[in-house]
Amino acid sequence: MTQIDQYAVFGSPIKHSKSPTIHRIFAEQTGQELVYTAQEVTADRFESAVTEFFRLGGQGLNCTVPLKELAWRFADRKTERADSAKAVNTLALQTDGSILGDNTDGIGLVTDLIVNHEVTLNGKKLLILGAGGASRGILSPLFEQQPACIVIANRTASKAVNLADEFADRGDIKGCGFDELAGLSFDVILNATSASLSNDLPPLPEGLLAPNGVCYDLAYGNELTAFVRWGISHGAASSLDGLGMLVEQAAEAFFIWRGIRPDTAPVIELLNSER
Ligand code: ATR
């Protein structure tokens, strides 16, 4: 008897993950037979849990908070975008038995912006709030869109400066503290801080968002995030949260595993209707 292909998302906390629903719909849509589960895995159990998963015939894994850096260390081989992110959210068993590590977060964000919301990044001035793992993960795919410049602003300015230095060969990029944003304006502002989740916002000066500018919060929730509300109240042409990015990063992982691109629009619509 052949076993149904097994996939899973590992993370902690994982109870509220939407990934099993997303991948179930992708599988139904594309006629793929597979099982996708969510498993509570803490950092200290990561290596044994992943090894066991693949030993028992697992084909692919998503890794989320707090496991992305560990997954990056675990993978036998990594894509360029995973290496520049220093984080892996997708592990895929290869035919030779090795494990490939990829990171689909950044391309998920870019696809949601460009394809789903028709936001142009080419030639635009981008501001990223935050200089942690979430920011690092999106820089390489953002640079591929050839923006005019990227500024990273962070509460701890030195972290933004260091992160910008790492990507200096990719294009015009600068790191700074929030206090250095006065007088500047940007076409697209991306919130990659974890502040939004605690309904907290960094101090942002007036005029920061250019007319017809776009705001995007990498986080999402059942309610509008603090940053999405900031965008609305500052006249953003669109002020979006990361639900579309979540679905698009999943679609990219599905493509890596199964070689088929699912249709994301009905899944985004469904998840939006449920909140
Ligand atoms: P992640 O992997 O989600 O990026 P992280 O690496 O812990 O998580 O980074 C969290 C980011 O959110 C950091 O840029 C952090 O700023 P510091 O580097 O100064 O700590 C930022 N952050 C968290 N809480 C914040 C707050 N209340 N106001 C502003 N920035 C905040």
C-alpha cells in the first residue's frame, strides 16, 4: 500500500495556524493527494522532530516561529533567498534524500503586493520598519523589484545600520533610527516589527507616507492591526495586512513540493470572510 504524501508545519505556538486549511484547499483545487498537519514543536525539540518526520516518510515541512533560523541551519542545501534571509520556512525532501531549504516569505509578500494589489515597487522609495528576522527575510525579493531605494528604520538604530550594510551590494539601502525619519517620505511603508501584534507602533513622523502611498503590515489578525489603521488614517491608497502574504508564501511552498501553482484568490477570499 502506498502512503499518502505527508506535509506539516512545525512551530510554537501552532494551534491557530491557518496553513493546514490553506494547503488542504490547494490540494483539493489541484487534485493532489496529500496530508498536511500542524505540529507543536519547540526549539529544543526541533532537530529530533524534523529528523523523525522525514524518517517516517514526510515529504516537506513549513517551519514558523521560532524555528526558521534552526531550519536554515538544518537544511543540507539552501536557495539564495533562504541564505540571504538566514532563515528557512520551507524544507523539501529531494530525490537524492537530501533536504533543500527555501524561504518563500519574501516572494509571498512581493506577489501579494504586485499581483494581488497591483502595487508597483520598481523605482519606488521603500521604508521597512524593524530590523529583525522578518525584515531580513524580505530584502532580497524586494531588491529584485529594483526599487529606487530601501530605508530600514529600527528602534535599535545599530541593528538597522548593520542589516543595511549586509545588503549594500544589492542596491541603494540605508539603516537608521526612527528619529532620523523626520522630513523623509516613502511610496511604500512595510511594517516588519513585532510591535503591531501588541498593538504598539513605533513613533512615525507626519508626512512619512507619500501621496498615494501604500502601507503593508507583515502581521495580520482578526482585527485591523495598529499599522494598518495608521495607514488608513494617513491617507494610504491601500493599507494592507499580511494575510495575502501568508497565502502566497504557502502557494510558493506548495509549488516547490508539488510542481503545481494553486489559485490563491479563493483562499484569500475565504480566510478574509472568516475574520
Ligand atoms: P522577527 O523575527 O519577527 O523580525 P525579531 O527578530 O525579534 O522578530 O525582531 C523584532 C523587531 O520588532 C525588531 O526590529 C524590534 O526592534 P529592536 O531591534 O529595537 O528590538 C521591533 N520591535 C519590537 N517591539 C517594538 C516596539 N514596541 N516598537 C518598535 N519596534 C519594536
